[in-house]
Amino acid sequence: MIDGTRTQLDFSAPPGASQQELDAAAFGALAMIAEVNYVRIG
């Protein structure tokens, strides 16, 4: 949820995409509709 609102993401990834590729595609779609701030740890 973003600010208490359910959000649906539509994204595409190539057939056989790895979990990392799927995560990156979903994250990219999220970044298109919301401000995303994160801190890298490690």
C-alpha cells in the first residue's frame, strides 16, 4: 500500500527471468508511480 491505498503494478519481464530480474522489473514499475527512497546496507 502507498499512503493507505492499494496499488497494482503492471510490468513485464522476459520468459525465464530470474527472481532478481523480476524484482528489478517490479521495482522499476513502482518507481514510475511513487517516490522510492532506500538506503543500501552492507
